[in-house]
Amino acid sequence: MPNNEHALVTGSSSGIGKTIAETLLAQGWQVTGFDVAAPAISHAHFQHVQVDLSDGAATEAAADALPTLQALVHAAGVLRVAPLGSLQPAGGALMWQLHVDAVTRIANSVLPRMAAAGRGRVVLVGSRVAQGVAGRSQYAATKAALVGLARSWAAEVVAQGVTVNVVSPAATQTAMLADPARQTVPPKLPPLGRLIQPEEVAALVGYLLSPPAAAITGQEIQICGGSSLAR
């Protein structure tokens, strides 16, 4: 793929977002990364924009400053866990701002330009937790919201050559699993017997951004290691 293909990846300084950005760079993409943390990638075709995605005005300004993109991948995320009786409004608000509000503001800027250009790909990184898991209701709600956004946006731009999908992994081996905020609720291994690897998520994202995936839109695709087999 030529280097004039330009993707924005949020959460590019760690975890799934970093792996996605590295995968796209290896495939020949130009990549802009949005993250509040310092850059973790050094590459000739990578540009880091330090932005707090929980700050709506800053997020909008950063998105508006971008050129017309060929892809948007929203991988930025944070996890706060708590059972009923201990739910924290601040944690819920942070997850909503970062998972839902940030990508809404970014999409509001970049998707109309993609549609006007007649091409574009959007992938939102969701979670299997969106199906509902005890102790993670606030997180689940924000990830479920991504599916509604994706299906709605897909319906708006499908005729203009833009696709919008959600990739929802089960527990993935990233630094988020070591976050002290979630230590009371350890990750549950899928039937596969191991955690999902970030490279597996990135590989699917890379395919969804590719020309052969042009007919896939409005879908939530799970990388679940067999967790959904019992349904």
C-alpha cells in the first residue's frame, strides 16, 4: 500500500492502539497517533499528537487540524470496575468521555470529509464485555455504545464508499490488565485457554482497512477465543 494512505489511531502510545499503529506502519500507512502520553513509536511515517481525549475541545481541535484521512481507528481506552453500590460517577464519566464522546467528536470532523472523498475506513475497538459482565457495568455501557454509533454511521456513509465496523476482543494481554483499578476483578480466560494477543486484534483491524474489506460495514466482529460459543 503506498505511503499516501493516512490513518489516525487513538491510544497509540500503549496496548492495542500501539500495536495497531505499528502494524499499519509496517503495511505502508502514514499514521497519526492521538494520545495523552508521550509517543512510544519512532518511525519516519508516524506523527504523534499529544492530546487529552477526555477534553472535548482539545479533541475537536486536534481532529479539525488533520488532513483528509483514509482511515480512523479508535483504540484509546481505560477500565474502571465496580459492583452496584460502589459505582463511581467520575470513573463512568471518564470512560464515556474517552470511549464514546472522543470518537464522536473526531468522527464528526473526519467522516464527512471521507464521505466527500468517496472512500474511508473506520474501526472502533470495542469489547466482549459490552455483552454484559458483573462488576463492569459502566465499562460495558460505553463499549456497547460504540456498536450503536458504528451501525448508525455506517448507514449514513455506506453509499459514499466509507465503512464503519467494531472489533471486540475478549481479555487482551496488555498493560491495562495490570491496572490497579481493576485488580479486584481478574480477567477471565476464554475457552482458548489464553489471553487474546494485541497482534491478533491489529491483524483484523488491518484487514478491515484494506480494499478487500470494502463490503464489510456496520458489523461487530468478536475476537473471543471461543467465549461466544455457548450462546
